[in-house]
Amino acid sequence: MNWRDEVARRDPAGHDAMVAYIGHVTGRDEIPQRYRELILFAVSAGLRFAPSMRSHGAKALESGATREELVQALQLAGLSGGFTCLIEGMAVLAELDQA
């Protein structure tokens, strides 16, 4: 069971509200999807949350981002989040290369 399923099981109304908010925020188009996904990828790297790095890295690539842009996003995350953002993010990029 993933975390979203667990939230839905324990707090269905809270889950619905969370899903609606996520849909609202990610569904806006002021920032093109490619850049939204790069931002979310970099923030996920800063938090060292590999599952989110994987999903947003893959979505960024699907949206037209390049691997070089993903590398730069990791490097930028490392400026404020520390060098381990880059290290852990590179491991995720290696996984994405094999997918």
C-alpha cells in the first residue's frame, strides 16, 4: 500500500481535498508542464525524496525536458540543499536512464 492509499483509508475526506488541491496546482498552465516538472524534480531532490524525483523526472522527460536540464536542476538544488541532493539525484537519473 502506498502513502496515498493509506491517507484515503484513514481520512477519505482529507484525501479527496488533497487530491483536489494537487490537481488544481499542477493543472494550472502559467508555467509550462516541462518547467513545472523540472521544478518539482529539483524540490524533490532538495527534500531527498527519491520516489518523487523518479516520478517528476520521468514526467519532465515526457514533457520534453532533456537529461542535461535534469542534471542542472539537481545542481541548482544542491546549491541550497547540499551536495547530497546532487548525489542522490544522480542515482535517480541512472535509474531513469535504464527505464
